[in-house]
Amino acid sequence: MRLVTGVLVVSALVVPVSSWGKTSAPSKAAVQKLLQQRDDVRHKGDWAGYAQFFTPDATVMNSDGATYKGRAQIQKNTADSWSGGAYKGAQMQTTVDSVESIAPNVAIADATFDITNIAGGGSRKGKITVVLVNGKDGWKIAATRSMVPTPAGAVRTSKQ
């Protein structure tokens, strides 16, 4: 009886841990499609549709340091930036570099972004990390973190 109990306890502990490496992430192509659809909806100005790509409690940190929490803030602040703000008329292209599973129904994707046609000319290129969760409505964005790379070393913070 002790042997059976011991085997059951060990199995209960080992099976969940061993399944961590066996979780499935969406394919790189599937994440690329999701992010392209998100970008397309943004370009159309469908802000309610844009927000639906995110989980209800998602967080977004843009490369300018602005942070939004929840669909309502994501919808409002993205609309403000892209309809009448700094990115009015701009186009964004996101290219997925890698996707990996980090837990059951959770994946992380690293990508690059390129925003072109920014008012006044110019572009903005950077990196974005996207955390995705798989729920009853499929894969949704739970968090994004964007950054624009700077050279290594000190960054001048004031005019001299």
C-alpha cells in the first residue's frame, strides 16, 4: 500500500512539472497573423476592434514609456495617439522574430516594429515583446513592452 501511495504522490508531482516543456505555443505564422490583423485594425481607426486583440486586464508599455492597463485605457490612449496625436496617419508593421511557450496556454513573442509616415516625416523602429494567453476566445495579447534601442553606455539626459 505504501508503494502505491508513493507512486501516486510522485506521479502527481512529476507529471505537471514534466508537462511544462510540452506546452504548445502558437506558431510564428499564427502570431504574425494576429499582430498583422491588430495593425490593420489600428490603421482603419477601429479602436473598439483594436482593443479586442487584448485580454480584459492587458497592459501595454509603449516605447515612449506610456503605460496603459485594461482594454478601455488601451483603446482610448491608442486612439488618441493614432487619430490625432503623434502617429496620426502613420503606418505600423510588426515582424515576429520568435515565439516560445513559457507555461501552459502562455507564450512570449519577440518582434520588431517599424512605424512609417509619422507626421512631420520620419520613422520609429524598435523591439516589442508580446505575452499571449490562450483562452476560450483563442490567443489574446496579455502584455506588450516596446523599446527603441540606444547605444550602450551613458545616455545624455540634459543639455550641456
